[in-house]
Amino acid sequence: MSCMPSERMSISQIERRCRHVEMDTWLQATTAQKGPNALPDLSCAGDGGVAARERIRQQALALGFDECRFTTAEPPARADALRRWLEAGWHGEMHWLVRTAEKRADPQYVLPGGTTIIFVGTSYYTVDKRTPAVDPGVSTGQVARYARGKDYHAWMGQRLKELAGWVTSVGPPGTRCLWYVDTGPVLERELAERAGMGFVGKHTNLVSRSWGNWLLLGEILTTWPLPPDPPEHNRCGRCTRCLEACPTGAIVAPFQLDARRCISYLTIELRGPIPESLRPAIGNRIFGCDDCLAVCPWNRFAREGKIMRQYAQPDLQAPRLKELLQMNAAEFRSRFQNTPLARAKFSGFRRNVCVALGNVGDASCKALLAAVASDPDRMVAEHAQWALRRLEERGI
Ligand code: B12
Ligand code: SF4
């Protein structure tokens, strides 16, 4: 019988199936001692924890993650870079990064007594494969690839929670675990590099030699001491493609991103008006941006992941801008509430759509923009007015 559990199996189903695998003699031995319903005993670390680490990795991959790697819970060596980044004000209005800076600089503040960080990665490469069928005359918007589907915080989080529960139950007595997908006070990219998942590229994202630039990260901090995997190191060489590709010049130097210029920040995190000088460069990007990731030569190794496809939403491949601006608040909620797009909120999302319509729209957008130009939401109204001026500048 194969030990390739399907993605929808629960931990106990995976256990039941794996228990029958001939090759997994170690697991057979533990279950034989403890009876058919017992969890394997991973707590004895006579081998320095190597077998336990490999069993956890196997479990993570069985749950659908594409990567699982381990590092210690020691502080990130480049935590000073975060402090300098915050001092320079490059975080813009993301004040929560200031509030959690101390924790980000040392995982001990997050999980006292933590010894190990288990990183998981999911490739989101799949969703970009289909070419959307759109009428040539219709203006469409671009949504960042990671966001063209159901919210990864939910579906990665559900699996990570399950993995963390299992690790807690099979670890030494008293094992504690904390799991996060994106939202934890953890310098994920640097620590994932230390776990050997990939390297921090000049655009500041983690680049994998197996998956390219399209990995989403999550992690479990645990008190269970497990041996770390070997770290990765930077492999950019002389390449500077990502710095040159950024439409707004946000990557001001290698490894230095001024988030206030980054289209991802401007269209997702920023709550107020988008600085006028940056609006033309945003083009038709209505949520996030992939330009620095897409040009990276390491994408030749990009591969489809195991789970993202089932969460893809084809209607986010090339959504029609006019339709988006016609939605009311309730329609916005019902269409996007389980997708990352909800983060921009109704007001921010309409602001983004106005900018895109100004940049790529045609004459047929004018009446709609004129109506929105007197919207009760003053920020949205101002962006619609800007879009009308921009259309004029473009000779429309
Ligand atoms: C805040 C945030 C943002 C902000 C700021 C981005 C940034 N670069 O910091 C904004 C909104 C702009 C953003 C955008 C995006 N984000 Co974001 N974001 C985060 C978040 C929540 C915190 C990041 C953080 O701590 N920033 C502070 C800065 C200082 O940290 P840093 O850049 O990692 O700093 C390190 C490097 O600069 C490095 N460094 C400094 N000097 C040097 C020198 C050398 C030689 C080297 C090697 C390294 C190095 O050391 C620093 C400290 O470790 C993380 C989740 C998390 N908890 O980590 C997700 C996260 C980084 N985001 C993610 C994604 C997917 C994106 C986008 C691709 C989304 C999109 N398509 O629009 C873009 C990418 C833009 C970009 N080029 O970074 C993923 C990245 C996955 C990956 N493979 O790397 C993360 C990890 C979320 C997740 N769990 O998957 N994001
Ligand atoms: S595009 Fe080039 S410089 Fe940028 S992360 Fe990829 S390899 Fe490094």
C-alpha cells in the first residue's frame, strides 16, 4: 500500500495509512509497541532527533505543504536591518511592524523556551497558468498571483494548525507550539533562509532553487529541540533584474525595499490616498504586484505546488475594471470576503480601480468615473477625478 496520503486526509487517517507501509520500519516498530491506535513515539532523541525531524517533515508534506525545513529559534542575525528599516520610516503606515519589532528580533519573546522553528512552504505557481479569455476592448485589472485564489492564511493556517497539534501530541511531554502564516511577529524570510528553504534575494523575498519566487511561508515555533537543516546562502550574483523591473523604484538598493513606494504596499496596506506621483506607474495593478518576482531567473525552477490549484479563483485572473467599480459594499464583501483582496477594504479597493481605469481605461469608462467623482467617500472621489484627468492626458 502506498504511503502517499491524499490532501484531504486527516492526521489520524494519514497515521492509519502510513502504519501499513513496509518501508517505514521505524514507524511500524513504534506502533507495534503501542498498539494500533497509538501515535508514534517520537520523543526519544537517541539519534539527536533526526528521525523525529524526518517524521515531522513527512507529515507536513502529507498535509499538502511543498516544503518543510527546520532551524533553531535563535535570533535572526540581521535583525539590525529591521531596526534600520523602521528608523528610516520605510514601513510607511504599517505601524504594527514597529510595535512588534522586539519580538521579530528574537523568537524568545514570541515563544519563551522555544528551541526550533519548523518552516513550511507552499508554491502558488499554478494559478498563473491559464490565459484569461477577455474581449480585447475590455479594460482589466491585475491581481498579484498569490491573491488570485482563496485566502492562503486560511487554508495554510488550517493545515499548519493540524500539524502543530500533531507535533504537540507526539513531542516530549510539555511540548508547546505556536504557528503562524504571515501574521506572526517573525522575520520569516531570513529565518526561512537559515532553515535552507531558499535565499533572500535582492528584492528581499525568499527565492527557492526548487520553486522559484512563488513560495508562501508559514512556521511553527516549538519548545521541542530538533536538529536544524543546513542554511541557504544568497545566489543573486551580479544580477540586478528585480531592481530594474520595479515600476516605482521601490528597491532602492539590493536588499533595501522602501515599502512606501512598493505597489504592494500602496494597493494593499495603505489606507489613505496613493501619492499622485506614483499613480501612473501602477498601471492596471489593482492588488499587489509581482514584477520584481517575475523577472527573477530562478523562476526557471518554478513548479506547480500540491494544493494551491484547488483554491484558485479564475475570476481573479483578469477582472473587468468597470464591473469592479460598479460593485456596492455588500457585493464587494460577498465576492472577496474569503480572498486576500478583502484586506484592501472596499474604499481602498475602489481607489485602486480608479487609478487603474485612469491608466488603462478607454472612453467608455468616463461616465462611470464621472459618477464616482462625486462619491460620498472623498478619497475614492478624488481618485476618480484624477483618473478622468489622466484619461484626458492620454488623449481619451
Ligand atoms: C510587511 C510585509 C510586506 C510589506 C513590506 C515588504 C518588505 N520587503 O519588508 C509589503 C506590503 C510591501 C509587502 C509586499 C510583498 N509581500 Co509581504 N510581508 C510582509 C511581512 C508581514 C513582514 C516583512 C518584514 O518583516 N519586513 C521588514 C523588513 C526589514 O524585513 P525583510 O525585508 O525581510 O528584511 C531582511 C532583508 O532585507 C535582509 N537583508 C538586509 N540586508 C541584507 C543584506 C544581505 C547581503 C542579505 C542577504 C539580506 C539582507 O535582512 C533583513 C532582516 O531579516 C511578511 C511576513 C513575515 N512575518 O515576515 C510578508 C511576506 C514577506 N510577504 C510576502 C509576499 C508574498 C509579498 C509580495 C510578493 C506580495 C505581492 N505580490 O504583492 C510583496 C513583495 C514585495 C517585496 N519585494 O518585498 C511573503 C514572501 C514570501 C517569500 N517567498 O519571500 C511573506 C513572507 C508572507 C508569507 N508568509 O508568505 N510585504
Ligand atoms: S532577480 Fe536577480 S537580483 Fe533579484 S532576486 Fe532574482 S537573482 Fe537576485
